[in-house]
Amino acid sequence: MPNALIVEDDSAIALIVETVLRAEGYTTHVTPTADEALRPGLPPPDLLLTDLSLPGTHDGLALSHLLRTRHPNLAVIYMSGSIEDDRPPTGAVPNAALLGKPFRRATLLEAVRTAHARATQ
């Protein structure tokens, strides 16, 4: 089963993402901050879904870079409620996908497929 790490400080959004991914066969781990996502003991993620703005020491961009150095084939999706275009923000890890909030289930699953396809490029 693939592992998904969901880093989102809005518990309602985190629950929606977790529910959809579990229905798709993912094992999920949810944390509200990047600091908690970096704690030892979590299984290596195959997929990172992170809000760009997070409380704590690291934002979603910093988290994605730290995790990509540990897991080079990590698929990354940035989530944000303030997206102006379809391109990931400046400083994003290569080949990351972007998901605007609010989103529908189908849009989330399309972002997951895109992120996995790009991670292997």
C-alpha cells in the first residue's frame, strides 16, 4: 500500500483528503505542521500533500525540499487557497503538482495521478 503524508492545519480539509486517499488504497498520516511531519518514526511517504502556508518552523515549500532530499521519488502536491495560476510557486520542488482549495474529489485524484506521473520523470 502506498503511504501518503498529509500536512494541513485545517482539520476539515485534512479529513477530506485523508478520506479520499484511504478510499483509493493509501495508508495515510496526517499532521498539522511540517515540524510534526519531520518527526522520526513515520514510514517513508510515497506522496506528500502539503499546504503552502503552515504554522511552525517550516512552510510547505521547505518541507517538500527536506523530504525530497530523503525520498528522491516523492510525489508532491502543494495545496493553497490563494492560487493565481496553474503553476507551482517559485521555489517549488521539480515536477510538483498544485491543487487549489476548495477542490472536488475528482480534482484531488487528478492531482494525485499527475504528481505520481511527474515524480518518475
